[in-house]
Amino acid sequence: MTADFESQLRAVSLRVTRPRLAVLDALSGHPHVDTDTVLALVRADLPTVSHQAVYDVLRALTDTGLVRRIQPAGATARYEMRVGDNHHHVVCRSCGAIADVDCATGQTPCLTASDDHGFVVDEAEVVYWGACPDCVSTTSPESNRHSSEGNQ
């Protein structure tokens, strides 16, 4: 895996450094993690790496397109290595869990702007919100009834 990361870094003209390799390794096994989690994962291998170094690496990896930064409304920024495919995300309103959702293909009216205002649209960003299976199973029917009554 390290050889793949080294070639990926070189392909975007970034030097191969231990912090960059450690961040890529952390993200490869943990999609949708925030900076603090990345820092903790990297420090497991490089205990003396600074918070600033991890921020700098994440910025460089994002700027070169090796990593994607997502930030659903009201949430902290998260990072993932799945790039280049215009996929979307589903976010749990309760626990904050995030999962990938492949882009819908074919006739999808919500992904076609009703008025593009002259823009050449090449991507649509969609975030689906709801409750993940774990949160749904731990929510009682009684609390669901009360929360839906408040929305009427």
C-alpha cells in the first residue's frame, strides 16, 4: 500500500514524506473522518507529528485532488480518499454517521438545474439527511410519534 501512496504523491508532484504517507494510510481505512481523528490515527505511527503538520498535509492532499474534503451543513469537515466520481453522501442527523451514495444516473430532475444562470454545470453536490439504521433501531416509536407531531 505504501508504494501506491508514494506513486500517488509523485503523480501530483508532491514529495513523499512520512506524514503524507501516514495521513493517506489513515484515510484509506477510515473514510469520512475529521481532522482530530486523522491526527490520532497518524500519531499512532508518528507520535511527534504536530497538529499543524496534519492540517498542512490534508490541505496539500485536498488541493492536489488526492483527498476530498466534505463538510455537511452544521458538521465539521471530513476527509475521504474516494475522489473523481461525483458521489454524494447520506448523513445521520442524530449521530453524524456518513455513508457514500453513488450518483444517480439517467433522468434525475433534481440534479438538473431549473435555471443555470448561464453557468456551465459540471457537478451537483447532494447531501441526503436522515437517521442511520443504528439510530432508527434505538429510537422508540413513542419518541418518533412526538417528533413527527411537532413537524405538523
